[in-house]
Amino acid sequence: MARALSTRLPEMSGAPDYRLNMTGAPFEIVTATHADSPLLFVCDHASNALPAAYGTLGLDPALFGTHIASDIGAGEVTRTLAAAFGARAVLARWSRLLTDLNRGADDPTLVMQLSDGSLIPGNAGINRAEIEKRIESFHAPYHAAIAGAIAAMRGRDIVPVIVSMHSFTPVWRAFRRPWEIGILWDRDGRLAQPLIAEFTRAGFVVGDNEPYSGELENDCLYRHGTMLGLPHVLIEMRQDLVADDAAARAFAARIKPVIERGLAAMGTPTLKFTRPLANGPLTSGVGMDERTREQLEAAAFRRLVAHLRAHTDVQNIDLMNLAGFCRNCLGDWYREAAAEKGITLEKDQAREIVYGMPPAEWKKRYQKEASQEQQAAFVKAHKTHS
Ligand SMILES: [Zn+2]
């Protein structure tokens, strides 16, 4: 359906105000112009380029203009949105044909040998050594760049909100996809739900976990969003709406205020964990249902708390200086988790669960006066908290 695209945002007039930093790295970084912006855009399928050494992977060059090589329009929408919000972005520099950055490193579809009916000769029969080389050269550094951006923001006491941009083909296996925008999410609907509502209100045909499901274990958002407890969402755009750079920029201008309203409706970003701890390659084969995994996590937490209760000589300030958290933090985390379940606990009530007694009593019995050295170390380590 035809739809008039809105005019450019004022922030986007004239020269782009984002600073694009292209390095030899397998990713592209857009630095934040608003350092305190909680937004972090990622675009796993931004590029159709291949490093020269890979040629065309034996593919017909014409296929590099199709969705097989990249998510058409997604990169330009991402750059435009990041600039308009003054936010950070991490984009793939190389094509998904090399490694799919939206897959775990152990995913069998990390390197596609066949895509939408086309055999990819340079990937067919690929051996383990070449897969490892590609992970090391392309996949790992890209994810390290996202992790680095998140760590930098956490260091500034920002809870990042990750928005992953993708695009989808209008037709798939003879099915004409009706959606203009797809909002993909797993279990953390904090941002997805308000975005679905706002996009619908703005007149978009919105897919809720369409055309794909957001429940892929070990994909980009599972790793950087779900497992870190950060608010996140994946936005899929239909490719005919973002088919060239000008259309992509106009589309970005059109969806920016919608994203803004979704963020406002979500409220202040906080940490929220919606899945048990992830299995790594060593444990992925261990059969355990989710309830059991949660029970094991609870058992480990109880033992940690029991340990801290027994070792009253271990001072909170030393824990803070060494590890960046202490008994009070554990109590606060417990309190936040309770609040998620609609259970209101006072600060001291939650901390009492960790201390095994009212915090004031523990302090009187066991807390030693902090030395000047300890206090100085605390100030140095936590100056961002002041
Ligand atoms: Zn994609």
C-alpha cells in the first residue's frame, strides 16, 4: 500500500551530525553525541560487503543486491536513527554471508551454505578451521564491540536499551507479508509491548513476533539483552519501504517519534532477568528443564548468602572495592526482583534476608570502621556513583 512518507526531522537537515568511525575492524561504530543516551542501536545485517580475500564467495554478483547478502535498508535506517537520537550504534561491516552475526558461534546456521535457494559455493563444504577463523576474525570482534559499548554505558551508570534493526523481504515463498514493521521479542516485553501499541496507533501494520519469532536462543539480543537483563527489542522493517538510502532515511524519520513514544511509555530502564543463566558450549548437552535450572541458580545464591553470613569479617567496603557489589547490593537486587512480582519490600526488609538480621544490628556487631585507605579506594572506584 502506498503511504506518504513524512518530511525529514529537523535534526537530520544539513550535514549528518554523527561521527562515523570506519576502522579496519569488522564493525562500524557510531559514537553518541548525547553521551547519556541509553539507546544502543545494533545492526547485524547492515552490510553486503565482503573482505577482498573472499571475492564473491563464488556467488553471482547480482545476488549482492538482494536480502541474501544483507538486510536491505537496515544499515541506513540505523545510522539515521542513531544520529537523530544522538545515540551509539554498532553495525556489521561485512555481509551475513561470511558469518551470521545474529547467531550464536555454535549455531549450525552460523555460516549459511544455502540461502533462499542459492548455493553459496565459498561456504559449501566449509571446514571447522575456516569456521573458527571467521568466528575469530568477524563474529567475536563484532560482539566484543557491542559488549564494549554496553560496558562503557554501565560504567556511566546507564542501563542501555538495545534496539536491533533488521529488514525482511515483502514476499517469502509466494506469501505476501502484510506487515510493514515487525516487533520481535522473547520474554522481556517492556519495550516491545509499548512499541507494538505505538506503531499500531501510528497507522502501521505491525507484526507481533512476525515475520519471525524473537525467541532464538543465543542470537544477538539473547546474548546482549536477555542475559544481561537489559531492555531490548528487535525491529524488522519491510524492505520495499526502505529500498534505497533516501527511502531508508525518510523511514527512519517516520519511525523516530514512534520509538520515542515507546521509550517514554516503557519508563526508566532497569535490569530485569527473564531467563535462567545461559548454557555455554560445555553445558549445552546437559539435559535440564528450566525449573531445575532456576532451582540450581537459587541454590547457588543461597550458598553465597550463607557464606557471607558466616564470614562476618568480610567487610562490605572491601567487597565494593574489589567486586563492585556488597551485601546491600544483593538485598537491593532481591528487592527489585520482588517488585517485579508485585511484592513490595522495604530496603531494610530485603537486606535483612541477606544479612540474616536487621542491617543496623549487623552493622553494630560486625562492621569495622573503614580505614582512610579503604575509603580512598572506595571513592576512587565509585566516583561515578557520587
Ligand atoms: Zn536481519
